[in-house]
Amino acid sequence: MPLIRIYTLLTAFLLTSSANYAQDWNIARFGAKGDGVTDNTAFIQQAVDSCHAHGGKVIIPPGRFLSGTIILKSFVTLHVSAGAVLLAHTDLRKYPHLSAGIPFYGEDWAKQALLFAANAEQVSLEGAGIIDGQGALFPVTTDKKPDRYMNRPYLIWMANCRRVSVTGLQLRNSAFWMQHYLGCEYLRIDGLNIWNHSNRNNDMMDIDGCRYVTISNITGDSDDDGITLKSTSPLPTEFVTITNCILSSHCNALKFGTESTGGFRNITISNCVIKPSRQLTTIYGKPAGISGISLEIVDGGRMQQVSINNIVIEGAEVPLFIRLGNRARKHIAAAIEPSVGIVQDVHLSNIQATGAGETGCSIVGIPGAKPNGIRLSNISISMKGGGAASDAGRIPEEKEKDYPEATMFGKLPASGFYMRHVAGLTIDGLSLVTEQPEQRPALLLDDVEDFRIDGLSAPKASGVPLIIINNSKDGVLNNSRTAIPSNDFYRAGKDAVRITYISNRK
């Protein structure tokens, strides 16, 4: 046989043998025991290190495998098999303090995790098995900030990683945020089933200063916020798609903020259902949720080019909330205090909300800083209603420095939308229904400029027009859906100027 032929066959044999050997790094081979009692931290870490050196997958077979912190590394796939449970150890000594390598708000107290990776690439978590953080067994020892956040590990924490994939898993009971991805690029999260009702701050996932992110096919239920986009450092969260998710949260199911230092840009969310939680008792929030969608800039940063489309919301007290505030919290002590942020070019369309509460929705900036280019298209909201005349006369406090929350202003002076300090507002097709009679207007505009409202359908309160406009200018109202006289459709105060009324009804 020619030497070249022998060489080719030998090379193929060696490559095939190496590939076959590298495919499976079963943690049982390293001594791990799935009895729910044995500490398997060292055994799993050995398997991860071997996989990092040679390639392949780390396999967690069926069984209950107790472990402390595992440091994931480049080119490692951790596969949690069907019937397997990776169980977080409850001994805090098993969770060394870790460094993300990125200065961020929270670095002084968020230092522990069950699964951690930093500065790694091509890291994957996959499988049909369960990762359980046993979060209820990590007590909150104080209500004092920031100590109350300490000694409660994330379930998954990845920082400054590239090409990360987290798919198929069942994630349960974190002691803190379920997942925190900080400064990562090319992040794919798909097909997760999440339950997080075991401790305070039980966010479903936090995408923080990440780029090129796809999130899809998530079924999740959390006590604290659901799918949350954050920016706790100067890194923006940008180029993100979220689609085909079913979400429940006692707080905010889809949320941008509260931390917003680097801002949020070029983001699209579509085809999601938001529904009440199956967990009726709450640590924070409300059983059916505080808000469906909350978009918040309060620590500087820029929110722009955001599209949210085809969303069904059931039960949340406030379906939609947009807030530009000025809490101006620095992401680290040495940072310069952030200036007021920007909210620009946000489009929400094809949203159906039912079972909303009595509060009302709001789009609110602050004096001198206005969300600009907000468009609402084809929005339908069914709510409790029942607002009194005294509610209609309220002027909510500015609360410029307060923590942003959809209920922060109390019961609003409008049953549908309260809009204050806003520019470039377009409403094109808005249908409002109340279960109880209302004495508030459907819409109240205060210090709004360059607006157009077309296609409003709402029940008329006795003695109150559908729309009240104060201290606003350059607006167009098109009464195309409601057969009522103009003085029942809107009332503009003396400080409202250049308001054009068009009626297609005779």
C-alpha cells in the first residue's frame, strides 16, 4: 500500500478516535454521584476543564447532582440530560467571590453564581434537564442596602463572553436573578422553561449591556421582573430580538431598565403573550403583574429605535408604561453623574390587553426632557375603570428622582393614557373599554407638543370629554370613530394652542 494511502488512513483514524473521545465528558467518569447529597463541585469542574482542553461536551446524566460554583470556559458545552438535576449547594462557602471584569452597578454585592463564565467564547448550556438554585434556602439577612443583595448567587452569570448559547433547559428557583448576561456578544437564548418564585429579586433574565442577542420560545414565570433589558455600565444593550415567548411576572413582564447608563438601541419584540402568574402569593408586585411592558430611562442613556408588535397582555395592572426620569444614579462611585437621558422613536403596535386595573397607562417625561417620537398603533385595552371626578382633577407629582414604576403616580387622571412632557406623539387606532363607569377622560395630555390622535374609541364619561388637553401645542385630533359633538370629544385649555380638530362624523 502506498505510503500516502497509509498516512491518509492513519490520520483519519486518529481524528475520528479523538473526536469520539472528546464528544462526551460524563461527570460520573470523574467521580460525580447523583444522590443529591455528594458535593460534586470538583468532579464537574474537572470535566469542564477536560472539555475545555480537548473539546466536546460535558454530560450531566440522570440523577440529582449537588454542586457549588462551576467556572465555565471557552469551547465548553454543558449538557444537562433529561432526568438530570444540577442542584445548587446551599453552603455559601461553595460560592467564591467572582469578578466580571466590567465595572457595573452592583459589582460590590453581586459576586456569586452557580454557573459562571468570564472572557470566554463559544460557551453553551443545553439539554432537557433541570438546573435548580434552591433559592429559598438562601436567606435575606438584612433590609439594608446594599447588604440585602449579598450572599445570594445568580443561577447563571456570564460576563464579557462571545457566542453564548443557552437552550432547552428548565431553570428553577434562583436565590437572586436567574440569569445575568453582562457585556456579552452574540447571545442566543432559546426554548427555556423558567420558574423563579423562591426569593427576593427573582428576575427571569437580565440582558445587560449586550449586543447581537436573540431570545425566543421562552415560557417563564417569575416573582420579580421577567425578560429585562438593563444597562448597568456604559455598555449599551443593542441589536436585540425577542419573540414567541409566554411570560408571567408579579412585577414587569417585559422591561427596559431600571438601570439605563448605556441605553437601549435597535430592539424589536414580537409575538409574545403576557399572562397572570400561576404563583398567587407574592414577594414583590401583584399576582397578575404590575405592568405588561415598561420602558424606562432614568440613569441617563438613550432609548431609540424600539419596535414592539403583536403582544397579548392579560391581567397586568398597567399594560403600558413609558418613563423618562432623572434618578441620575452613577453606575460606579467614580463615574460622572449621568445627564438626563433620551427616549426617541419607540413604536408599539397590535397590542391587546385585558383585565387591566384602575390605574391607567402613562407616557411621562420631566420638565425640559420629553420622550420624542412615540407611536401607538392598533392598541386595545380593557380595564377595570371606576375613576372618580376627584381622580380626574389630580395633578400627579413629577417624582423626577424616584424609582420608576408603572404605579408610581397612583390612580392617574385619565382612564386610558396620561401623557405629560411628551413630543412627537402619534396615536393611530386606540380602543378603550372599562368594566365600571368612569369619571375620568380617556386621554389627558399635559405639556405635549407635535401630536396626532386618530381613531380613538372609548366610553364617554358624564360631563367629561374623551380628551383633555392642557399646556400643549401643535396637535391634530381626528374624530373618526366616535359619533359625538366636538365639545364631548375634546376640551383644550386656554394654554393649549394650535390644536386642529377634524371630524368624519356628521
